[in-house]
Amino acid sequence: MDAADRMIAAGEKILKLNIGNPAPFGFRTPDNILRAMSDNLVNAEGYSDSKGIAEAREAIIKYHTSKGIEGVGMNDIYTGNGVSELIVMVMQGLLNNGDEVLVPAPDYPLWTASVTLAGGSAVHYICDERSEWNPDIEDMRSKVTDKTKAIVLINPNNPTGAVYPKELLMQIADLAREHELIIFSDEIYDRLLMDGVEHTSIASLCPDLFCITFNGLSKSHMVAGYRCGWMVLSGDKSRVKGYIEGLNMLSSMRLCSNVQAQYIIKAALETSASADPLLKPGGRVYEQRECIWRAMNSIDGMSAVKPKAAFYIFPKIDAARFNITDDEKFVLDLLESKKILLVHGGGFHWEQPDHFRIVYLPDTAVLTEAADKMAAFLADYKQR
């Protein structure tokens, strides 16, 4: 955000609660992952296969097979420079001008941007705060047209922290089956679960449907800068042969993903439970979630659904009480007054000016201080 950059350049200290980057808040990459990269620096010289090195793709197959996704082979795995690159790739390969893709609201904004960049239209279906931010299946159904090509799921969800129940995923699969839609499932937070919640990959529930599942290590293994992600093609490929040929071409055009980072995938997935202590009572991420959730619900005019995964919370503010008609102005006013940087709900394609996202990666003392400053700010705030 330009305003924050100007303030930082002027020497002001800003608390950045706007980006899910673990490193600035003291989260370190596990030693075995660092060793896996350093030990293979010589092996990583030169390009790899455009889809990735064999040992990485084998580890990815093993991981997703353990989640119940059947029939995945080496040619179904594509590594990427983070999931972001692959999201752009799948939309470029799929969409013609005017094609539509169902995307959640709120969403991770790259999904909408990638649809638009590829010439398509992102049609936003509502996730319902009153039902723990789960997708509204009837709203989703009402927005399918003859131009709809695919459904995007973000599960676990950014920015809400929701994790979708199996029964709802089966209904979404039925909808995709009825209208012959591709399912894109962004599951990068599937190893950052709390409260005993279990994550289900939708591809495991519908082996007859063509699905592309996205995952990576940036958040679960604290390697956000390594740019290490992948996608998995599964299900019935008989109707999408041309699309897969296009994906292969796009994959080859960028030669390959970061080879050094590919060498950490096997080591990371073999220790995929390394984040577990952080996510249990007494663990840092768990306690930070508890802290910010309680704090948001203790401020007059604010409320928040407790996240079940990841490290984001999407609080609701009483827009009428504070006369908020522009949620971006609200976060800018907070930034100017209290030096706290958030992302407004509109940044996630939420239409009403009554939400914002907090990244709860700082320790509880910092989060408590931030919440106190927000409460003080709101005590006499009226948007003008």
C-alpha cells in the first residue's frame, strides 16, 4: 500500500498485519529443509523437466494419495514458482473472452485477477458468515450459466480461515458434475488446521470429475520466499485433452520451476506434521488465534467468526455505527492514526464495506497492543 510505504520511508514504524509472510515474525524454516536445499545445490544446477524433478513429484503423489486422491501419475504433477504462477497458468490455458469462472467472495484476489487477465469473467458466489463462512450452495447454483467453465474453491479459506465440511464438498461436486465444470481447489493451508478439524480434498470425493488441486510449502513449512508450489491433475481427463496439452505447452514455455526449491519438497512432505505443535493449545499459532479472536469480539461494534485454519481472521465491523461507506478509507484512517496496516474487505472482493482481514502472525503481546489501539481508534471514529 502506497501510504504505508511513504510512512516507512519517512521513518515511521508500521505494524504490518496485511501479508501472510511468517519470516518477519520469527518463524524459521526447519533445519531439515535447509539441509535438503544446501545438500542439493550442486544437483540443482541446470534446468529440470518442465514439470519438476522426479523425487519431488513422487513425494507429491504420495502426499495426495494419502488424502484419497486416486489415479495420479508423474505426468499429472506440475511444480511451480509458488502456487500463484500455476493459478495464472491454468486460467490462461482454459479461458476465452467471455468465459465465466465461479470464484468465492471473499476470495484470495489472485484468483479473480487471473481469470480477468485471461479474458474471462469472475462470478463471485457468497460464502456465508452466518454458517462459519461456508459457501452458499444455492447462491453458487444460481450463478451457473452456459458460459461457466469452472468452480474455484479455497479450502482452507483465505481470508476467513474456514474449512469446508465433507457434506458441502459433495454438494459442490454434484453441481460440477451436473454442469460439466472443472474444479480448481486451492488447498495450500491444509496442514495448518486447529481444534481437531480435518481437511478433505474435494478431488478425493469425485474421482469421475476433472479436478486440479493446488498446494505448496510457503505457509505450512515457513518457506514463503522459496517459491515452491505444485498442482495435481486428477479424475476424468477424457474431455480435457486439449486443455492438458495447453497446460503442457505453457509449462514448457517457462522451462521449469525453481530447481533448488524443488529439492526441499520430499524432505518437507516427509515431515508435514512439523507445524503441529504450533497449532495445538499452548502452541504459538493457536494462542495467537485465540488472542485475536477474543480481542475482536471484545471491541464494541466488532465481531469475528473463529478461524479453523491458517493465520487469518476476517472481522466484521458495524458499518452503520461508524458511518463506514468506504472500507479502504477505514483502513487508511487506522493506518494514519495508529500505524497498523490491514487489508480492507473489498481487497478480497467482499462487496459490503464492513470487513477487513488481520494476519495474526505476530506474538500475542503485539496482537493485544494492536487490538487495544484499534479499540481506542474506534472509540470516537466516524468516517467522513
